[in-house]
Amino acid sequence: MIRKKASSQKTKRGIKKTANYILKDKGCCLYEASFIHNPKTIKGDLVERLSKEIDDDVNYHNSNRKVGSAQQVRTYHDIVSFHTNDDMNPQKALQIAKELYERTHNLSNRKYLMAVHNDTDEMHVHIIWSVRDNNGKTYKQKDDYRIIEIECDKLEDKYTLFKPQNRKATSTKKNDLEKLPSTNERMLDVRGITSNKKQLKDALKPFLDKAKSPSDFINRISQNGFNIIHNGKSAFSIQHDDQIFKASELNLSYKTLKAKLGEDLEFEKTLALRHGKKEYEQCGISSNDDKPEFMKRIHPQSTLAKHFTCTPFNDKVEYFYNSAKDKKAFEYHKDPAKVLFNDISRKSAKAGLQRLVADTKAPSTLTVFGAKEFRRNAWIEAQLMGLEAKGFKLEGYTPTPADLELVKKTQEQYASMNKKPEPKPEAPTVAVEPPKPVDSIVPPVMSTPVHNEPEQLVESTKQVEQESNFDSLFDELEDEFSDKTSPVDSFKEILSKVTTDMLCVTHGSITCRICFGSNMENAPAFQHDEFISINHEIATAYADAGRALKDEFNQLLSDKIDELKSTQEHQEKIEAEHIANVETDFHDFIESLIDKHTDYKKIEILRHVQDVLEDNGNIIPDAALYDDITEKVNQLDNHEREICSAYVQKLIDDDGSGAPIDGELKNADVKSKRIIRYKPY
């Protein structure tokens, strides 16, 4: 049994979207909510009630709080999944998940929605639970994964369920636990690519299995093409070809080796004896452009802009990794135009190419020189960047069939990721058989009565008088309404005056009173009167129309909102609010780390957080601090991770808000005030 954190919801709309997903007909076979509901209750009504009650609770507490910041996260979405070999049915799965969350989250005292899905090989239960319970207290359990794993272990014993391996909280051999792959490794795995780190770990595994001691392992790999770099005491790195990884990144630190192979008093001597870093000849890329535009602005989303920082000098510019300020990647020289590399990895080669190409006019020839490994990396990145099609020819390396196959495979993967979904085929036209002709029915022959004298027909004037009356009625109606606009047209005219600024980002509502205020006091000052006018006109139109036109008005309003949401301006606002919410949430997390780990300066914690976000392999010596950081970071998706990384870098580099520079707080009152604010009473 495995519990996984899926997502968090910060708005009513987010709760509804997630609830609709877990209640979808395809997959959902059983569901239950915290409040009593009829089994025949429409799912839409269930979702509306759940999201409204939770959102109302949060808004109430936020508006009545006296201290502290406003609550952002309304609910969490978790998943409890079971092994394929478990004897499981929907009712049993729901019961076990409820029992787990009752023990860990006091589920009966908070609002929730649970849904059992059987659309995959593993039966699983989706759970949406309110962060604030029925007593008004928010869930703030630290390291809850440890508590949940322990309770999962107990339930697995109780119900005879399959136990997963690599469970951190209950493992008796914690040093044998495999670290979870990084975000980059998982993304590569999704694309079918094995990371360099995984390839190196697989290559070292046979030597580890045969080794009798930590020193024996070092001796075996050093004799088989791997270089040992002694970093001091028992710390070391392993170099293979152009790749260097710390032992801890490969789960091969001395602590791990000692747990597996036993203590080795000669280990440090062995490292010193086997120390030998492979040095490569000078590697670089040169351009035949005699007059390049030196340090031209580059694309902000490029690898160079996102992952490297530069230090300018008189005759060159040095580039360093963001994740390791002391690790120089390459130097960029102006005359002649060339890039000289300290790091020969593909990432560094790509960044160097981006720097050189940005300043070089096409058509031009670039020449790569140095070690074969570097020339190969530069050629691969040049092909993936499509430089030849842009007028840049790369010379200095002849690709092998394996290189060509790698480039082809990678390009196909990129193409499949960027491929737009094909439009759905139109429904086939169904041929309708024309109706068969019906034989005319001959009326029965009736006997004709005998008249002695033919009666004279009298022309009827009643129908003519009736038509005349209708004509006059139509004339009166036309005279009365010809100059008046219908309610629907009037409502359309009101909506035509609505601008993107009037649509709130949080709730997706026009002139929202929650966001803009009951009197629109939060609206832009120059549009204050327009906001009030539109809000009043829409409300009046609904009141005058009554129930007869309510559905039609709702549809018109919905269409207008969809139109505003599709604008670039609104999308930018959504992205800006998302970034602000992520930064606020992560700021609170950093504050909690600083309050908890008082032995560290703020700058130290910030840099450790950045190390985990960037996944640069730097060692965090404190296991408790590492666990706290990784637990939070693992909850972030790639985009949120980039936002938090940039935010942490901003805190480190900031020179005006009291953030630390060189390990010291410039504003000594900042931390003391913060500690007082959160001091328990």
C-alpha cells in the first residue's frame, strides 16, 4: 500500500476541478463524502456543495483572523494505491483508506471526498481532504510521511497486504534504501532516455556486488576505467569519461558502503592512493566571424540564461553554474571569438554554443577542438539545436553511426512531445431513407340528400372580420415594441462593455465582490466607477429578467467569461498570481525551516534549499534538514520548482529587503521580529 501526494487546491475552482476528475464515470466505481448524501445525488451537486463549504470556511477564517497570514491551500488531493497481488475490492479499498486517514488526519472531523478507481492494474483511492478541520484548526503535521508509512505498515499486517520495499520510516536497513530519482531523471525516463547517472550506477553495480570491503570496491573500479577523486577524509567522487558524480549521488558514500560491506579502517588511505582525476586537453569552439557582436542579449528561456551566471573581465567573460558558484563551465573570449571549456559535459557545450551563436552572424563556420568526448557532445547539441538550418556549420568531429542514431531518436522524441493532437473526425453522415409514398385514401361515398329547391349560399363575413382584428392587433404590438430592445439584447450590450480587468483571477467572476470589494474599492482607481456601474447593471438585468431568461443569461455570461479568459492579458495575470502563490507558500516553508533549524544561518538554509531544487549534488550534512527540504521539494512540479529556485536565488542576491549577503543579515531586526510573531503563547 502506497500513499502519494498528488496536488493541492488553493481556490474553489481548483477543488471543483479535482473533485470532478476523481468522480469521472470512467474509472470511479465507488465514492463517499463527509456529509450525508443520497446515492442518487447528482455528482455535480455533490462537487458544488463540497467546494462551497470548504471555500466558505476558509474565507470566514481568513476574514476574521487577528494574527498570521491568510490561508492559501484549501484542500489536498492524495492517492492510496494497492498492489496488484492484494485481495482487494472497492468496498475494502475504501474502508482501508478511511481507516488510514482516520488514524493520521482525524478524517471524521474534517470535510472530505473519497473515490475508488479501478481503471488501472492497481486499485487506488483518491482523497480530497480539507486542510482546516471542523474545529477550525489547520493541519500542520511535520514529516507526516513517517507517521503515514508507519500506519500503512500496521494496516498491511492487519489486512495481509503486500508491503512495498524502500519504505523509509519502517526500514531496518536505512542505508540500503535507494534514493528516489531526481526530477530530471524522471523526465528523461518518461522520454525513454537513461540518464548519465543511472548508466554509471548500473555500470558500478557488478563491482559492488563482488566487493568484499569498501577498499576492495575502490580498487576494483579504479582498475576498470573509473577514476577516483579524493575530496578529503572519506568523501570521494567517481569520474568516467566526461562525467563526474559524487559518491553520495550514486548512493555509494562510505556510510552506505560500510553498512553493506562492513567497516574499513584503511578506506581513507585507499582513496588517497587511488586518487587520480583524468585531465583533458584544452577543449573549445571557435568562430570564423571576425567582428562578432560581443555579449548580445540571449533568449531568457535558454539553457545559458537559466542555468549559468557570468563574471565579466577586460578580455573575456567567465560563466559559472548557478547551482555551484565555484564551478566554472567555460570562458567566452571576444578576440578571436571562441569559447574555452572547463566542463566538457553536454549541458556546458550547449550553453557555450548558445553564447557563440547569439553573437555570430550567419552564415558562419564553427570549429570544435579538444578531447573526443567533448567534440562529440558539442556535435550532438549542435544537431539538436538545428544550427545547420540556421546557417551555422560545425566542423571538427565526424559522427559515428551510434551518434546519428542517438540524434535521430532524440529528435523523434522531441517531435512527439510537441505534436499537436489531431482534430476529432466529424461524425459520419447517416443516410435517411426517404419516406415511401402513401396511397391516397378515397373517402367513402355518402348519399346526397334530396332538396326540393337549391339553397342560396350566403357569403360569410366572420372570417374577414377576424383577420382584420388580427391585423390591427399586430399593428398595435408593432407600434408598442418597434422602438424597444429585448432583454437579451440589452444584456449583450452590458457584457460588451466588460473588459479583461473586470474578471478576477481567483474566482473567474466579473466584478467579483470578494476580490474587488463590496464597493469595488480594490478595483483600479481609474476604473472604479465603471466597475460599480457594470456590477449594478448585471444585477439589475438578472432581477428584471426573472426565471424565464435566467438560463439564457447564464449562458451569455459564461461565454463572455470564457472569451475573457482566453485573452493573453488574463493568462498573464493567472501566471503572475500562480507565481505569487507559489512564492508565498515557499516563503512560509523557508520561514518554518529557519525557526526549526536554529543552528544554521539563514544563508546556509537558503543555499541548501537551492542545492535540492537545482539537484546539483551538493551534500547537506544534516539528515533532518535534508529530509525536511526534500519532502517539500518533491511536492513541486517542474514549473513550480523553477519558480521556487528563482525565488530562493532572489532571496540570496537581494540587497534591499534584509535578505542575507555572505552569511549575514543586513537587517538584524528582520529575523527577531519574525520569531516574535510566531512565538507560541
